[in-house]
Amino acid sequence: MRVAFASEPAYPGRPNEDFIGATADAVVLLDGASIPPGVTSACSHSVRWYSHTLGSTLLAEMTQSAGPLPELLAQGIKHVTSLHDFTCDLAHGGSPSATVIMLRQAADHLDWLVLGDSTLILDTGTPEPIVICDDRLEQIASPHRTRLDSLRGGTPEHAEARREYVETLGTYRNRDGGFWVASTDPLAADHALIGTIPADQVRAAALLTDGTADTVSRYGLMTWRQLLDVLAQDGPAELVRRVREAEHSDPHGERWPRSKTHDDATAAYLQHRAGDFRSV
């Protein structure tokens, strides 16, 4: 498996809280949940530290073990938690967290796992590809966005509304009736979306953080099929460029209300050729 990918931080010079990594037969994508100013955390580690530490741990586990993906994710969360549970108050709701996509080719099939609002697309050659995204966060968040979406981005009022919004969502994180992401509790892995599909049914696959999936889900610039065409013809960097173009055209969130003007953006693309996945 060879993977083409692009990843860019929200702002030049700012740490990229996304993680993308691949081996010959596995790909892992994480989107770290940014913590806005004013939201306190009892953990001394950054979101980037968390997403990159967990991402590299998962990639190693997927290389060394053929175990079920939820089991590997639970082990990975437990391992990363052990690295800072004696130095940080991990019971605090502000502990770093991340969405997770895991994709693994094993013999004649592909196993996948999605936890949180990153998006996995499987192109099976049909007019509409298979799109997998855990939408529990959106279901919870939507009723709480009214005030935030009514304010002009870049203003103190918008920043304060975003802080309140993030703190409210924190009360729903990793509990029944809420939404689930990777953080400190290995049991979150039991709530991931999972599946298996014959490898020969998949022509291509794409892994997207919400910063790139927004080209379809928020900005409506293209369909999922058209997004796959962009990745196939021009590569992931072109998709990221289109995201930035849309963001810059609406700097205050007046056309497309959103909590952040710019977001970290990551896309990975795999194409199926002669029984294996290869880059375009």
C-alpha cells in the first residue's frame, strides 16, 4: 500500500494537530481537537502531542498485530494514557482528544474503523461512493451553535461564544447519549464505527479530517464523487488548496458560519491496482 497525502496547519507556523501515517498495509488519520483560549486543561501536554503520540502508537500496533481494530485502538489509548496519568489530572474534561480513522488491508479484505467526525470514503465504482462519518458530534452540537453562528468571526464576541460552545460540548464527550472520541478512556474504542469489505470491491479510498471534508459537507463546493475525482486527478494538495481558497473568501464566517476561520486540513488518497492499493 502506497499513500498520497497532504496535511497543512490552519495557519503557517502553527503546530498541525492532525496526524497522518502509513505502512505497507495500514493507514491512520487523527484530527486533534483544538482547545480555544479560555478553556482550561489540567493536562500539560498539547493536542499535537496527543494526536501524534496516539497516531504513531496505532500505526505500530497495526503493523505488529492482526487483532480487531477496536482492540488495537483501546490498547493505544491505554498506552498513551499511561504516559501521562501520573503527571496530569486526566479526569478533567479538558484532556486532549482526537478523532481516529484506521484502515488496514489484510489478505483479501479491508478493515476500517472511524471514531469521531473525520470521514472515510470507499470508492466501489458505483455512482455514489460509500461515505463513513461518525455524526454523533454534529447531532449533539447543532442545537448549541445558534449563538456562535450568529456572530461575526474574528470578533471578541465570537471568540467568547466559541469558548462557551466548546465547554458545553465537553460535557457530552465520551458518555452515553453524547459523542465519542479518543482521549483517556479505552472504552471509547467500543463505540467506534467498524466494518470489513472485500479489497477487490474497492477501487480507491480517501481519509479526510473535517477540515478537508468541509469542501463537501460545509462549503458545498463539490459532491463526494467529485472530491474523489479531484484526489485522483490532482492529488490531495489540490483539495487542501481549494479548502483554503474557500476559507479566505469568507474570513468572517458570514457565508459559511463556523467556529474557526481556518482549520488544520489533511487528506490521504489510496488507489486500487492489481490487487493492492497504490498512489496515483
